Amino acid sequence: MTEQHKFAGEDEHAGFATPVQDMIAAAFLIVLSLWIMIESVRMTNPGSLSTTPGLLPFMTAGSLCVMALILGAMAIRRRAAGATAAEDERPEHVRTAMLAAFIGAYLLALQFLNFEYTTMVGGMELAYGGFEVITIVFLTIILTVFWTTAIWKCLLVSAVWITLLAAAFRYVFVIPLPGSI
């Protein structure tokens, strides 16, 4: 394989997924998105089209399906161009096993560590619970292992995104989070 066909991805040590891996991922995402689109259409509509509960899942799954189709087409083109070196088809068993172990430990931590801290900020009660803390810790570890950048960058990304997402679920959608009392 020439140097111009070498796979290189976001992680400078990991490399791109091979065409076969991209085709498998695309097929899985297409099936998943079509299933979600079918199920969202089957949901009952209590009002108009703009208030149907299946509209957002349908649109999200539809955009995922389009992206998966593009990924599949690019993988087929790369495979046809001869990008199929045996060394690029090697799976990374150790990193996959580590990720599975991290996810298992994360789920166990969510089961057993329940707490919630609330404070008043600007006349509004803000809560920070077990879900946020545990998710920030585990996401930081996973990003540090797989992103291979400075730990402070991983912690910053984890803290900002988890805090924003948790706030959206708590205060916008009023959905209780796991690991909170």
C-alpha cells in the first residue's frame, strides 16, 4: 500500500477505519435509522404535524441515514480504489476491551453512587448530581485513552458538555437523571 492510501483519523495513533469497517458501520446505521424512522411514523399524532412526538426522531434518523449512505458510498469507492491492506483490516481488541470495561464500570458506578448537591444561583435552584460527576470522570478517562491529548483538555470538554446536556434534560425537558436522589 502506498503512503497516499494510508488511513489516518482523528487520533493520530489510531488511523482511519478501513473500507470494510466503514461499510459495516454504514449498514448498521442505515438499518438503525430506518427502524427509528418507521417507529416514529407509527407514533400517534395528538395534534398537527408540527407537534407530533415522532417528528424529531424521524428527522434525526433521516439525517443519520443520509450520513450513513455517504459513508457507505465513500467506503465502496475507497475499496474499489484498492485500499485493502491486511495491516489496515486488523481490529484493535485491547482498546475495544478497555472501552467495554470502562462502560461496565460506569454503569456500576451509576447504580451505587447516588447523590445530589443543590445550590441557589441568581434566584434559581441548580442541582448537580451523581450522574454529572460520574459521567464527567468516566468520559474524561475514555477521552484521555482514546483521544490521546492533554488530560485538562479532556476534562474541560467532558465538564462543559455534560453540564450543558444535563442542564437541558433537568431544566428544559424536566427529566430526572440517573444517579440523583
